Amino acid sequence: MAETGIGASVRRKEDNRFLTGKGRYTDDINRLGQAYAYFLLSPHARAKINGIDTGAAKQAPGVLGVFTAADLAADGVGGPICGWVVTQKNGEPHKSPAVSALASDRVNYVGEQVAVVVAETLTQAKDAAELIEVDYEPQQAVTKMKASLAKGAPQLHDDVPGNLCFDWEIGDKAAADAAFAKAHHVTKIDILNNRLIPNALEPRAAIGEYDSGTDSSTLYTTSQNPHVARLVLAAFMGLGPENKLRVVAPDVGGGFGSKIYVYRDEIVTLWAAKKLGRPVKWTAERSASFLNDAHGRDHDTHAELAVDKDGNFLGLRVSTLANVGAHNQIFSTATPSYLYGCLLAGQYKTPAVYGEVKTVFTNTAPVDAYRGAGRPEATFVVERLVEKTAREMGIDRTELRRRNFIQPEQFPYQTPCLVQYDSGDFPLLLNRGMEVIDYAGFPARRQASASRGKLRGLGLSCWVEACGLAPSAVVGALGGGVGQWESANIKFNPTGSVTVFTGSHSHGQGHETVFAQIVSEHLGIPVESVEVVHGDTAVVPFGMGTYGSRSGPVGGGAVYKAAQKIVEKGRKIAAHLFEASVEDVEYANGTYSVAGTDKTKTMAEIAFAAYVPHNYPLDELEPGLDETSFFDPMNFTFPSGAYFAEVEVDPDTGQVTILDMVGIDDVGTVMNPMIVTGQLHGGFAQGIGQALYEQCVYDDDGQLLTGSLMDYCMPRADNLPSFKTEETNQPCPHNPLGVKGCGEAGAIGSPAAMLNAVVDAIGVDIDMPATPEKVWRALQSRAQAAE
Amino acid sequence: MYDFNYHRPKSIDEALSALSSASDGKLMGGGQTLLPTLKQRLASPSDVVDLSAISELSGITEQGGAIVIGAGTCHAEVAGNASVQSKIPALAALAEGIGDPQVRNRGTIGGSIANNDPAADYPAALVGLGATVKTNMREVAADDFFTGMFETALADDEIVTAVSFPVPEKAGYAKFPNPASRYAIVGVMASKGPAGVRVAVTGAGQGGVFRVSAMETALAGHFSAEALTGVSVPADDLNADLHASAEYRAHLVGVMAKRAVDAAG
Amino acid sequence: MEMSGQHRILAPRQTVWEALNDPEILKLAIPGCEEIEKTSDTAFTAKVKLKIGPVSAKFAGAVSLSDLDPPNGYTISGEGKGGAAGFAKGGAKVHLDEDGGATILRYEVQAQVGGKLAQIGSRLVDSTAKKMAEDFFGKFSAAVGAPEEAEAVPEAITEAPEVRGLSPMVWIVGLIAIVAVLLMIFAV
Amino acid sequence: MPSVSMTVNGKAVTGEVEGRTLLVEFLRQNLNLTGTHVGCDTSQCGACVVHVNGKSIKACTTLAVQAEGAEIITIEGMATNGDLHPIQAAFKEHHGLQCGFCTPGMVMSAADLLQRNSNPSEPEVREWLEGNICRCTGYQNIVKAIQAAAQAMRG
């Protein structure tokens, strides 16, 4: 079955429905008798709520109910939670303010949900929302991290003095300080990692439904992890019990992290359906998504690299402020701590690394995991610093990196930042990248650009990430609220087709195809005969969902293990049918045989016999061919890559044009090259978006100035080049498929490569995004300095 | 969106009658600005009078030394029209750069100029080419038509019927777009022809489109990009927003003006 | 956003002062001003209806006075609500000085726009606010009687002998009008 | 309420709408043609692109009543007798979609391009897609798919 097995670019099984308009996204679902919810959002970044008058709204045409925090509190409904306890330098847990299901006595960011109207039509709900009178007492807001930490700053939460969420450290401070004491050269850099808004193209949506006959509820929602959503809704929001709650995440139009969390609107929609005895549908308008979907990044970092006279890295010190926004979310403490600090060693054998992170509450939307989650930020710090060091020391940037790489024979490699890298070949990635971009030919190309009055720059980024959020024991030791294994159930049907139930969730990644390929490879049936089911807690086994590039390494591992169990069960059935001993039955490519005989049985025949046998040893062998497995790997897995970007800057306008983007990746075993390449392309686009175009801007009063696609610049087709990608894959040694994950790679490695290229072109450090005006101003300042 | 009465008149008279009988009526060309505004609930007209079915407003004709474009002509038609492409290629190019293909398939020249967004492209075309706006009442020179940000010389019951562009000897348009909205951060139309030498700038001015007389004087001497060297516009009265400061816009006006002249050939 | 400016009005201060208290003149200066109501010695409300471009909205505003310091001026603060469109609020320090036979009106405004206005229309906030202030004072100056003087005003301002304070009404309306004009920032 | 009649994917349809009902709302709610998506509220994303009288437009910025008497084609009208339209087939072959949400608008926009330009260059395709945002693919495979479809349609 090689043509549809692992390694084949099988065309996607899910595409036919998406291409013909038959996808079924949450907003495409309509339930009989459904009503519509509309949320009233705060226009203030910080205000006391002295009262809410819903009287007129309740009387408006078509209105079924108008609810505020008090109504939810009366029913004991809780608000969003944080899923990871981070232990601070002082040994205390991080501060996590209590958050209610709707804003109660105060609002802390623009767009915070204050009240909900449920009406017969959406228009009626919106009309009525205009009649709600909220008595806000506006107060001075604080949106900048340093201002929020300053004495006398507005205090967002009574139970969080100084607006400090946590003050955390990683690595050995004394060792790092000692390294700096003996340094020949110290490179220093200040870096802003710009705040981003995820903007999955499908706005979030939810439909709550309650069946009084069975006293059970269903939530259709745009979630990356329906089982986790159900667990959280039952355990923390009081909307269970779980046996009476079904969460369905049907087709989901992109997530990028922003659909991991359980949001207020989902909680309230589910609760309102029961309260009113009607299905209730809510769909975000994009304007609302901008305001209250979790944002990403937003770091302010000072970093220093100590180097000896030969360019060997001696020590790294990193000090970061990370914005968590107004309150915590599920991963908002894990992202700027472990998912960030653990990657500060990068691809280098720097012996001493010390990082410290303060996370800060501000009057802005919550910030949480967004494609890469901490790892793009770490990569950006390390690779900007390394590039700057090369420039300052006059050493070629590829040579400087090569001198400091962890060598292929050093794996597994224990870094000074907690984690142990599994496998890799960093010099190979770099060398191949240099060939593809034609590194040697760059000076001539730069000269050619100069002759046309343009500034050409080349930048690179050699990165490593940790993905496959799993090792449950490790995650638990670091403060994670739940273990992170994944589940899979493979059900052979009597006539030989297969249904795979997975706890992973696909929102664009192509699981329906790739997981079918794993089954095809190991059970010897064509992918067309394999149906992959995900996203419905009523039918799939408990699973953790999809984020952190975990579906391949963890979810795929579970599918693989379940397939192995099927093979073993089939072997027993075959032994019975062959009247042979189990040890004598051989299995290969979907067929059982007995060594030395011509007896064979296909998997389909075995399946048929498993379900509807006439002569079956029930005492020894249970009927059916249906196996469930769980996979919890020993370690994270560490994809790596070398990315090269080449740009040209128009000095007249500051406009950056991307001329070339090369990505050489080690993502371990590639199960479907077509899909892996697609994931990398998408990651590049998001990373380039961060480097050149995207930025979330709040004004000092906490108003979101980039609140629509007219001001928040998402990359379009004409902003991007065709990318060149290749893989040099070192299999992951500790998962059965050898895969490392590819979902976030592009977004992790490309911002540093792209910004390094711009800086190389203009000769001045600037922050992301490198907008035309910023680049132009940098060139002006350089010209002035030269005068 | 708040609800409204919808009218789709077949003639200008019917349109005027629908408008006058409405308590708070609003004319709609292609609706590419009005409908998003209504969706955000930033206006609540009692009546919307859709001008798209009025056949006398559509079409592109050559009349003497001018190209006359009906107010209801969408941007894509202007961009793709053979007469426009051959006689005033800069105008075709400008129309081709408005919004995106779907907006160009619906948005109209009449709607665009009546709205007079300070970052819209067409005002630069009209002023930069010395066009004349024809309405149901009169003809107005482009220089007198655009009176300020979102303001025009149109009376409440006046409907733009066509725009007449004199065919220039040469003309070029250069635009530096807002990367997100694709509106002009700065757009410059430079031309030489029956209306004299003209340099019109959109996107940069707080009051909308404006002419740069210093550049016109310089180009009148010699219509070349070099002639503009050293000629600049002051930043004082220019727009400033997230995407470009007034100072940067002032600089871009100089750059785009040179490019417009280069494009004019 | 912050903005400041000054207008030299070719009328004696007393005339300006009276005009500032004349609702008819204020209505001339502010298109769409429907009513102004004094609710206490230091508080006022007003309603304005403005149509600009595709946008058309009604605004209700309330303004109060503080830091009263006759004759030098005071601080006023106010807020205008535009329903689904959002709000604008702000404060202004106001000075009214004699300059020969004319009057110099100086203002420093700090304004905040919130809600949908700020979210969707940031590209035009600054220029719209400036235009609004200038339009208002231009019309007001013209309405006061003498032709407006276009030249820049000298920076040095002669010491004012006596100012009892500027009528808040102009600021009520001015702020509300700024709010209303900011509405037009939304356009596609 | 006004009544509106139009032809959608070759079938005559009539419905009661309000003046303010958007074409995309009419398609999704009245006709249950949920393949046309809504991804933004400011006319930028292009997930709602359909054809009206042969031209691609944004159905979120068009009133249903404006489509009176018009010929509408939506994504549901592209495949014939179960066979994917060449553009749809090329998107599948070249992996021009991931989450699928922008896909209907992309396909409809591409179809308009290819009826104007049967052999577009890569820059021409990229420029044409100015009004269609994809957050997943980085566009490369979309561009490739559209060029491949053009070739297939030229025969």
C-alpha cells in the first residue's frame, strides 16, 4: 500500500466537501427553533460598572432574555481558567485573578463581554443590545508593560498586587554571570516581539442546545480540543456533568491556537440554551474577534551574549517582559515561561544560559498561545542576537553559527534550559540552505541591486523548537494541569472498511488523510476505505486535541499503536482460522500467512471473521476488531531548521520586497510531503506577516487601533513569494513514527530570518514589523549619523 | 444594519422623486462604502435609492477630445475599456488599482467621487486630469467639485451623471497603498494636456485631494521627474495615522510624483 | 489624541463672550445642533445630529466645568455617546485673551475616542479632529461678525485684564461635534 | 417585506427578505447554501465571493434585493454531475486549501480571473487575489492550483 501509505503525497480526503461548499462549520449548522445571542462589549479599557439596566432591552421585540454576570453567578457558572501553574522565583505560584463568565463589577479591556441578549433573530438581539444602559465609571487604563509594573499604576485586579502575574527564571544565573565575567565580547540587544492577532479566517461561533427529556446539553463550537473544552466546562464552569454534556467541534476554519481556549461567549451560549430551553446560536463578527480572541506574542526583551575571542558562545542572559493582557487563559502562563525559556539555547552549545521572565497584566485582550507559542519569541531573541554578534565581531554569520552548533554526534543533547534535544543535524541544514539560496552568490546579487539603487539583504535563522506537547510526567512536573497523551480507536467494520476515532482535532491540518495513511500503511488497506472521525465527544475517545504541533508525534503515535494492536488481535483470529499457533502466523501488508504454507487471509477476511463467525472460540478470543490505544511519549520532540530570506529595500519608500525565502527543515519522518510542505508555507506566511506586516496596536487609553482588516495587515497573495522548501529529516527516536511536527515550524523560524534580512539590507537594527515608514526612518537616521 | 426602504429607480427623475419623498434618503452607487457603513450601524437612512438600474448613467464614450464615463460605470469597466486604455492609460491603471477585483466589479466612479474619501483614487484622477463632473443640474470643474474631506459641491438633490476627462498628452499615476486596506497612503496623478500641467495628490491631505502648484510650475518648465528634484510639500497639513506620519507622507508625495511623471513617459 | 490651536477673532472680547452665550450663533457654527440645555451652573447637555459622508448619527453629550480660574480660564470635560458607534470624551483647557481690539481664543484639547470609532476608523481620527476644531472656530469667528483673519497669530499674547471665563456651551457643542465628526472616519 | 427572485446555480428562487438582508444572508439562511462564508465585516476577506451575472462580487457587500433578476453562481454550482470543476480539481491536486474556509471564495474569485485571462502569470494571479485572504496556505499552492487549472481549461 505504499501508494497511499506513509510518505505518499496522498490527496486530501477532506477536500471534496470543502471544495464543493459542503463543509460543515459551526455557523453552517442550524438547530430547529434556534435563537440568537449577541454580546454587548465594553467600549472602555478600564471602568467600574456601577450598574446595568437591562429593562428596556428585555421589553424589545423578539427578546427572550438579557443576562449579566449576576445571572450567571446565581447559577454558579464560572469564567475562563488558567491551565498551568508556574512557580515563581520566590517559590510561590503565579497570580491568577478570578474571572467571571461575564464582566461583573469592572471591565479590564475593550471588547470584554458585559451582557448578552438572546432573541428570535440576530437583528432583534442587536437592536435590543443598544437599549442596555451600562453605568460605566471610566478609569485610567494601562496598556504598556513597564507602565503597568510602575509604582502607582492602575491595579487591574484586587488579588494581584502590582499587576505582576509571575516573576520566573530558568537556567543558572551564577554560571551565566561567570561566563560574562570572562567574555572577550558582549553583544547586547533590545527586542520587541510585536503583538499579533491570530485571525483564523473562520470567526469563532457556538451553538448551545439543551434537551430537557434527557437533561443533557450539546455545544457545537469552533474548538481545537473538544474533550478538553468539555472537561473545563464541566469541572470549572459548572455546566456538566460530563456524561450530560456533548461538545462537537465540526469543521473548524483554522485555529492557530486561538481556538484552544474556552471563551466566555461559549460558556454563556451553552448556559443560555438551558436557561431558555431553546437552542442558542452565537457567531462572532470579525470586529469582535479582533477585540476578544486571545492575542499572541507581545514581549519586550533585553538579551546579552558573551563570546570569547574566537567567537565561541560562553553565556546568554535574557530578561523578558511578557504581556498576558487583562486576565489569564489556559496556556497564558505556560507560553511565556516553559514554552519560551526552554528554547533559549537554540541550536548552540552555549554552556551557560539564564533567562528571567516577568509577565504583566494590562488593560488589553488576553494574550495566549498563538502558532509557535513562546518558541518564535525564543528563536527571535537568539537568532537576532547571533546575527548581531557576527556583525559586531566581523565573523561571517554562517561561520559563527557553525562554530557553535551542537554537533550531530552530541544527541541526545542536554541543554542548560531543562530540555534534552532528541536528534538533529544542524550543520546539514545550514549547508543545504546555503546551497539553495546560493549564499556564495549573494555579494554579486547585492551589487546588482545597488546598481539599480536598491538595498539587498540576506538573513538567516537557525532554529529549534520543542513540540508534541505530551510527556505527561514532564508537563505535570512543570505545572501543567493535565497530562498530555493522545488517544486513538481503530474500528474495523465487518466488511473490511475502517473507522478511526482520534482525540486529535483537524482544523486544516489534514488528519483525515494522514491518519488514514498510517492505517493504510500498517493495516494494508487503501486510504479510501479509512474514515477518520474527530471532534465529537460523543463518539471519539477522550483526547487532548490539536495544538503545539502534537497531532503527528502524539496523535499519530496513538493511531500507530492502535494499528499494532489490531494486527496482534488479527493474528490471533488468523491463528484460529488457520488452525495454527499464533507464533506461526506472519503478518505483512494487510495479509496473514502461515510460514511454509500457502494459507493466507486478508485483513478484510479477518475482520469479517471477527464479527460474524460461525465458529469462534469465544472463551479465548473476543469477537470484533476494535482497538483503542494511548500514546504518551517520553520527551518532547525537537524539529529544527535553517531558514534564509533575501529581500530588497526601496530606499525611496522603505518598502521591503521579498525576493527569496528558503526553508530547510528537519521535521522527522514525513508522512505526507504535500501536506507537510503546505504546513510550512502557511507558517512562513504567518512568520513573514509578523516580520513585515502585522501588528496589534492599542492606544494609551486601551482602544484597539488595529481593530479591523483595514488596519491590521494580513499578508495577501501579492505580499509573498513562492517559497523553496526541503527536508533533511532525522527521525524522532522516541515516537513510533519518527515524526517531529511541522505545524508551527514556519512561523517559528521565519520572523528572525526575515528581519535579519531587512537589517542586513539597511544596516540598522529595527523592530518588527518592518513597515515602510519604519525602514525609511531607519535609513534617514543612518544617513544622519553618517553625516 | 438598521432596516430601510429600498428603491431601484430606472431613471434619474424616479431617483429624485424617491429621494425627495424619503425622510432621510441616501443614494447608493455600487454600495461598496455605504453597505459596510450600514453594517456597522454607523448610519440609519430611512430609504436607500440604488442608482444601479439607471441605464443613462452607464457607459463610456469618446466625445471630441474627451472620454466621458457614466457615473454608474464600475471600476473594472473603466480599467478594461479599450478607449480609456488607449487614450488615458493612466486612468485605466488607476481604476485597476482600486480596492480589489470584487470591489472593482461593483464600485462606481460616481459613488466614489460623491463620497470623496480623502484616500480614494478617483479624486486624484479627476483633479489631476482636469476633468469635469456632469450632474443632473450642471457641469462642475473637478477643481471646484471636491470641497473637503468627504465633502463635495453636490447639493442634496444632485446626482452625478458622468465625468468627462479631457485626453491628456501624457499622464501617469503612482500610488503607495495602505498595505491592509489598499487605500492610497499617497497617490499622485501627474498630467500635461488641455487642462495644463497638473499634479494632484490623494491620500495625504487632511482635506482630501489637492494640487501641488510648486510641482506643476516645475513640470511646466520641463515635464520630467528630474524637474521635481528639490520640490517638496510641507508636512504640516497632511494626514497622520498608524500607517504613515505626516512627515513620511510628505516625503512620499515627492517620490510618487516622480514616479507618476516617469509613468507618464 | 491631543490638539491645540488658537483663533484670533476680530471682535472685542465682550462681543465674543456674548456670542459664546448666544445659542443662535452656536447653532450657526455647529451644523446639526438640535438643542443645548443647562442642567446646573457647571453642567450642560446637548444633542447634535450630523451627516458626513456615508455616516449619519445622533449624539448626546454632557459637559462639566472644573478648575474655574477667572479670568484665566478653566478646564472642561465631557463625554458624547453615539450608541453603537461608540463614544468620545475629553477635556480642554481654555483661554480667552484680549489682543488690541480683537480676542484670542486658545485651546488645548485632549480627546479619547472609544468603541467602534476607534476600532475601525483609526486612519482618520487625527485629521478629522483637527478639521472639526478648525471648522467650528472658523464658522464661529465668521458668525461673530467681523471677517476672519487668516494670518497666523503671534505667539506672544498680551496680558488679559479680565476674563470671567468662557461659556461652556461652545465646548459642549464643540466636543459633541468632534465626536460626531469622528463618526465619518469609517469608510471603505 | 420585499420579495426577491433570482436564479441561483441555474434554479429560479424566490424569497421574502428585508431591504437590509445581504445577499450572503439570503444564500446561507433562505437557501441553505452554506458554502458561501462570512469571514469579516469590512469587505476585506473574500470568503463570501460569488458570481452575479458572470462577475465575482462580495456577497457580504451586496443586498439581496440588488440581485433581483440576476444569475448567481455559488461554490455549490461549480461542480457538474458530481465532477469537480477544473479549478476545484486543481485546488485538490495542488493542495490549495487547508481549513477550507476561504476556499469557496478563492475558487469563485479564480473562476472570474480565468474567464478574463486564460493564461495568467504568477504575479497576475497573486494580484488578482488581493481581495481574498487565506490564513492557512501562504497562497503558494493556491497560485499553483489556479495556474494549473488555467492550463487544464485551455486544454
